[in-house]
Amino acid sequence: AIRHERRVELGLEPDRFYDLVRWGIAQEVLQAARKNYQPKNALLPLPQTEIDKSNGVLIQNPDY
């Protein structure tokens, strides 16, 4: 019921994408809509400067 309500309310807004990613259904839904979605798009790349400042604590997200 919550997914349906969010879909109706946020259908044309960018928040819908983050709901799909959070629920783990982004690939299924966006490929059905013929969007060019890849699983790596669920995470953003970390800035290299922040990785350098962390002295090895932070590592880059996969596929970036």
C-alpha cells in the first residue's frame, strides 16, 4: 500500500528513483520502462579528494 501511494504521489518527481533504489526494485522497474539503468547507478562515486583525506579508511564504490 505504501509503495502504491508513493508511486501515485511521486510518479513524475526525482524522489521516485530513490524509493526504487531503497526498495531494491530499481533495475526491474526501470528496465521495464526501457530506461538505461545499471545497478552501479544506485551508488554515487566518492570524491577522490575525500578518499585521499581519509588515509585509506574510505574506498571507492564499485564500478567507479
